[in-house]
Amino acid sequence: MKPVEIYTSPMCGFCHAAKRLLNQKGVQFSEVDIWAEPGRKAEMMQRAGGRHTVPQIFVGETHVGGCDELYGLERAGKLDPLLEA
């Protein structure tokens, strides 16, 4: 399975929803809390093509986008193939 990284903040409902989906699927992911590590926000924005909202989700080197995009991939049956190594 490809590594998954998600940039979040603690008060973000969309972040919690995205993490819930990943947890339900048994996907291990690393989380970067930009509230606790504000210096990482610039890194997130660079990787996400200027997007500044959380969550920003990456599967391997692929930028998935936010929570809506993650759930969209799941509904379309495209998330599992993306996660496979």
C-alpha cells in the first residue's frame, strides 16, 4: 500500500471525516497537524498547488485534494486502486 499523508488541524470536521474513512478502510496514514506545526503549512501549500485549507491528502506522490475528493474517489471505486502499491 502506498504511503498516505494528511495535513489537518484539530478543529476541522472535514479532517475528522477524512481520517474516519481512512481508518474504516484500515489505511495507515501519517498526519501533519498544521496547528501544532505551523511551519509545515507552507510545505502543504507548495505540495497542494497553493491550496491552503485542510485537509490536504496525498497518496504516495499523488495529491488527492480534500475530504470531498477523497470521498468522491471512494464512491467512484477509485480509492482502493490508488492506494495499492
